[in-house]
Amino acid sequence: MSARSTVAVASAAAPEAASSGRDNGGPVGTATNSERLAPASTGAVHRLGPLDEIPVGEARTYAVGDAQIAVFRLRGDVLRAIDAVCPHAGGPLADGQADAEVVICPLHSHVFNLATGESSSGAPPIGCHPVRLAADGRIELTL
Ligand code: FES
């Protein structure tokens, strides 16, 4: 997988907009799956941009407040959101090679689980964040 390193700026969603997205049972049920796998969060919902901005199998980095978040679009429109900066030495994780479960940092090849943030190669863990596809086709991240 190759990914663009472009950073887009996210905007916080109005509460009514955030609640209008798909919930359980929508056509993109995998978004619900990613919410289940990501840690619980009571943070704000940020509308990142249209799903179509991310080709299947690639990732994009978004600036969300002070955070840099990499959103991966996997097959079946499964979404994963992780901290975009590798804790080892700052590598751009959105540019790493990824499959359905892990991403490999492009700088020194540490491996991170996209659902848990755990590293199987000895690096410190990264943050994983709830992400879903809203009914209007935009990506919503809770942070
Ligand atoms: S910066 Fe990611 S493995 Fe070194």
C-alpha cells in the first residue's frame, strides 16, 4: 500500500451533524466494527472529509487540533484511525505499507496493529481512535 502524505485539516462537527451518521446496521457495517475495536472515547467528533479522498488500500493524514491522525481505508471500506507519527523516530505512518491488520513504518519498519496500536516489533504503542463513515459519505473521527 502506498499512501499520500498530504495533511488535511479537520473540523469539529456540530452535535446534530455528528449524530446524523450511520449507526449499527448501515451499509458500511465495518465502520461499526472499527468503533468496537478502538478504545472508548468521550471526545469530540471531527468531520475529516469525504471517504472518496482516500483510495481503497491507502491512508491519509489529517490535522485534528494539535494531533496528526492517519486514517486507513481498507477493503470493504473498513476504516482505521491511528496516530500518524511513529513513536520510534517520527516516521509518517500513513506512508507505510499496510494490510488488513498492520502498518509497517516506512522509516525503520516497526509494525503496528491498526486496531489496537500495539507494536509487534518492540516500539511503544500508538493511539487508535474511533472512526466511522457518516451517512453523507464523510469520515467522522472521535478524538
Ligand atoms: S520512525 Fe518508525 S520505525 Fe523508526
